[in-house]
Amino acid sequence: MTAMPDLTPAAQRLAGLLAGVRDHQLTAPTPCTGTSLAALIDHVNGLTLAFTWAATKDFPDGASPPPSADASALPPDWRARIPEQLDALAAAWRSPDAWQGMTKAGGIDLPGEDAGHVAMNELVVHGWDMARASGQPYDAGTEEIEACLAFVAPTVEQSGGKGVEGLFGPAVEIPGDAPAVDRLVALTGRDPSWTAAS
């Protein structure tokens, strides 16, 4: 098993970005085509729960559908709720047990180790999305980016750069000497030069 990345810095950064989102920005576009900032935040709300359950392997009754991205479903108390859920998510993945055995997330069975890497990637990449959409700076740690790249790059390679259904779109071509964060977002189907003004 590879080293377990610590999700805490990525979770805390995402919580800080949420705090910086202004109400008038909720209808703004994001680097995720056709997804408003409110819809992206709804998606983050759902994924924090789904991947905490994946870590604890303690699931609510009934099937766990993939997290939605629906602006109308964003809970009114999201500013208080999601940072608490991000704390719980990071804490759950600090347990070595979270990375062992099989689990499930979004209705898919997968190894705990893979689920942890997907959770880290969701936090880092959607953090970038949120920062770009709301005009905030984004400064992910090198270790986080490298952990995400180590997981994402082989997955994208297997898809032939065509993207992975339900995970990310077709890879975007960028210069070979691009910064690591640009390589990561390009692999997940985003244009690293995307800005809110575009």
C-alpha cells in the first residue's frame, strides 16, 4: 500500500474558499462546464458525506447515489454545514482502517485506498474550481498535487485521454513544462487558463 496522504490541508483550504464565496457569486459559472458555483458547492456538500461514509464504512440505509450538482438542492445552512463535514471527512481518513479493505462511494464498490485518493483529488481539484469561479487565490501543497497526479495520471492514461465517465472530462493539452497544478487540472478535463471572466 502506498503512503496515506493527509486530507486535512486540502479540506481546510476548501473550507476557507467556501468562506470567501459571496452570495452574488453563486450563479457564476465554474470551470466545470454547465455547472454554477452553487451547483458545485452542492456537489461538495454531497461528496463530503459520501467519502466520510466511505472512510468509516458506515453507510446510511438505502443506496448512496453519486453526489448531485444541483444549485436548487444546496442546503440553506451550507456555510456552517460543509466546513464541519470537511473536518469530519479529513478526520475519518486519518484512520489507517479507512484505507483498508473494500468500501463504496457514489454507488460504486472500490478499494478503500482508491476511495481515499479519489477523495483527495475531489478536494484539491474542486478547490481549484471554486477558487477560479470566485476569483480567489489557490495554493495547493506540492505533496497534495503529487498525490493526486500519481492517482489521476494512470487513470487518464488508461482512458487514452478521453476522460472517465462520471469522474472527469477529456484531458486538455498543455505545455510539457506547465506547473504541477496545471497538469492536474488539465488531466481532469479543465483549462488551466480558465478565469471567472471567461
